[in-house]
Amino acid sequence: MIAYRPRFSPTGPTIFPIANTEIRPRGRARGRTITKENDMTEPTQDQQDEMLDLLRRTHLWIDGMQTAGLDESIVVSAIHAALVERLLRAGGAEKAAQWLQAQATMTAQLGPAMIAEMRAQRR
């Protein structure tokens, strides 16, 4: 499974898969090189907080595009296509497929619980 490091940019969220190659992060992580040895599979509390903040901002970004008149399915499809392009560039086809398969497995296993939690938060 490929670990990932999300970050937010003015053009939207980007997710960098961690492959066997080095990735030079920007922003808060500038100056650190992420390699297979420190692939962040166990995020720190700060990283988890940053990820949750990114998730919140991503939802706001999608909401903003919907407010601007874009259909949600088009927005989500475009984000997915951009993610796949980034995965392919960073790790190649095989690693991208492995990461996407791991995400699909996780969604299948945890999806019902996540839906229940989202519904509970709306109340």
C-alpha cells in the first residue's frame, strides 16, 4: 500500500503517494525528504489534524464550485482524474493501481460506518 501526504493549494487539494522515489514536500514540510523509510504510514497527531483540516477545506472548495454552478458529479470526476494523474506521475501505473485498490477496499469495509457517522454529525 502506498501512503499519502495531502496538502492544500490555491487550486485545490493534492495528494502525493509515497513511492520508492523521493518527494520534496512544500509548505510546512519543506526541508524534509520523504522516502520509503519514513513514508508516514503512521501519521503524527499534527499530521492527522492537518489532514482533517484539509478534508474540511476540500468540502468547502467543492461546495464553492457547486455554488458557482458546477454539478457535483463533474467536480468529483475532475478531482478524481487529477488525483489519478498525480498518482501515475509520482508512482507509476502499478503503484497507483495498488493505492486506488487499497482505497476501494477501505471504502468497502468502512463506508457504512462512515455514512452513519456523517448522518449523526448532521443532527
